[in-house]
Amino acid sequence: DAKTTQPPSMDCAEGRAANLPCNHSTISGNEYVYWYRQIHSQGPQYIIHGLKNNETNEMASLIITEDRKSSTLILPHATLRDTAVYYCIVRVLNNAGNMLTFGGGTRLMVKP
Amino acid sequence: GAVVSQHPSWVICKSGTSVKIECRSLDFQATTMFWYRQFPKQSLMLMATSNEGSKATYEQGVEKDKFLINHASLTLSTLTVTSAHPEDSSFYICSATGRDRQPQHFGDGTRLSIL
């Protein structure tokens, strides 16, 4: 799996958009970008994934650059409950159930 | 959405005890389940990958005789920590994925404390 690089921590004001960057410059053509988050003392929660097109769901938006070497997860209106560690992971999507390799992630602190 | 249930959520026991943790997929068939371990202030580390009906594949450095994994059905996998010692105290998390290439979904973890 391609390695990812994320800032270790970020702050965001409540109600503002949180933009979390991720670099994955060695990503392969068949690797997807996945985002998970882990709230303290809970298991990771799936947020969103994409290949090359921008994606949006009820939780967040994922913006992937045209060269696919980086992406940004956007939480449009951050709340205090969005405080968590956010993990950006790249891996091949297939039926083999490939494992996820977690890096250090970004610790997002949403402040009142 | 897909739900993975993990039980118990926390357990405290004496050194030398064996502890079993269950991981269930509630609304999908989990052909593959993964077991992770997480120490305080660290990221998740994969321990083993388990495919239904076959032996688990363990990551380097994980003792297969100490961490017994059973994945006998498409909805249940168990991790047994045998003869647990204080150094086995950690946060154990399972995840599951099905045949339709859905994302992995995680349980809420089991906090194991060995006294």
C-alpha cells in the first residue's frame, strides 16, 4: 500500500469547515483513498473513499487532486463531536479484503 | 449502514487467565475479519487476518499460540488471549468486510486490563 503523510494535529473552530490534507505521492493507479476517524476509546469509523473523482456523502466531502498525489477531507460544519483522529489510507479495492494500514493520522480538535 | 458488534467492551482479569473476545457482523456476511491492537497514544496495529473457514494469517511478531483466532461462520470471529499477562493489556479492535468490496467496518473495541 502507498504511504500517506498527514499533519499530526489541527484545530478548527466549531461551525467552520475543517479541511484535513493527506499526501500520497506514491499512490498506484488502482489504489483508492479511504478516510476513517477514531473518536477516543472507540473503534475507527468509516467516513468516505474515492478513486479519482471528488466524492460527497452525509458526513464529508473528499477532494482528490488531478494527479491523485494528494487529497483533502472536508467536514463542512465541524462540531465538537467531530474531535477525533482522522486517518487517510490508500489501498487497492478488491474482493480479497485487503488489510488497512494505519499511520499516525491527524488529531483534529474542534474548539467552541 | 454495516454494523460490527464487539463483546465485551472491557474486561479486567487476573494474570494467567484466558480471555475471549467476540466480533460479529450484524447485517452482512463477513468473509474477512481483521484483528487490531492499539496501545495508548499509538495507532492501530494489525495482528491477524481471518477468512471464514480457514486459518488466520498472523502478522510478524504476533504469537499465534497466544492469540487464538477462530472464524467459523460468516458472522462471527473470536480472539482468545491465552494465559494473559499485564503486557497483553491493550485495546483490541476487530473489523469486517464482505464479498461486495464494501469498506471495512470496525467494532467499538475491547479494552483488556490484566492485573
